[in-house]
Amino acid sequence: MRPALCWRRNAARVPKDDENPLRQMGRFLGLAFLLPCCVLVGYVIGHYLDKAFGTHFLTLVFLLLGIAAGFIELFREMNASSK
């Protein structure tokens, strides 16, 4: 028997990517880190731009942009997983 034929027999028993619980857990754990990372990146960019230009409002602007980007990506991922 050729190895390709054995692989095809076993492939029918492996759950699809959407049904695999480890893949689902990995996707949702990634979502748990998505929002804090977006907020942190926005804050850091704003902080360094404030230092570079001598202002005090860019930290808040980029912090809000990071929060918005995090929520948008969170909603996109949740919509994609619900389909």
C-alpha cells in the first residue's frame, strides 16, 4: 500500500479546521491578546511622537486609535468565526 493512500484514509477521521477544538481555542486566545496589544501599540506610538514633537495630545489620539483598531479587528474576527 502506498503512503498517500494511507494518508487519505486517515484524513477522513481528522476533524475539519472549524471543528478542531485546539484551533478554535488558539483563535480565541489570540483574540484575548488582540485588544491589549492594539492599545499598547497605539499608546507607545503616541508617547514617542509626543516626545519627538514636544506635544501632549498625541498619546491620547493614538491611544484612542489603538482602541478603535482593536475593537474593529475583534468584531471582524467574531463575524468571520460565526459564519
